[in-house]
Amino acid sequence: MSLDMQQVVQELVDLLGATTVAVLGDVTETRAVQQWMHGRDPQRAHVLRFALQLAQMISVPGDGKLARAWFFGSNPHLDDAVPAFLLRDRPLHEVQAPLLAAARSIAAHPR
């Protein structure tokens, strides 16, 4: 993904909302998300890039409802874990493959 970080964060906010982006970035305030959109680098940029990839796979163009529900719903493909919390709490290399597989399973179904 060749977007700069400001664009990544903006697209995530557009799809998922600033509160969800804050959770994914492991910060407690959406003020940090606003700062990321204006040039400050997040510490977990790799997680945010991957989250955008997932969100784009599962969202309906112009509507982030499905993506928001997916990120915060318990997921049977992930042993009922919540994708947003896996991204926040676990190293990306541990959860990347299972999250990608779970996103692919939902993306394969017509919406």
C-alpha cells in the first residue's frame, strides 16, 4: 500500500471512525488520531496500514458499517476473538494471517 500515513489514517477514519482508529493505534484519545492526520507519525503505523487493507476488503464502497461491525464483533474464524482487540493487543506477525483469512471469508460473500 503506497498511501502516505496521513491518507491511511484519513481513510480509516472515514471507514471506521476516529474512536476505532484510536483503539487500533492503541491510544486512549482521538486527539492522537487527529494529530496523525496532520503529520505526526503513529507508533503502530504497520498495524494501521494492515487495518486499512482489511477494512477495504470487507467494506461496501462508501459505507463502513460492515467493516465497523466486523472489527468489533466476535469472529468465529478467530475463535470468537474481536479483530480490533487482536490488532491492538497482539503483535501483528501473530495475528496477521488469521485476520486476513477471516476478512477474506467475509469478502467472499456477496453483500
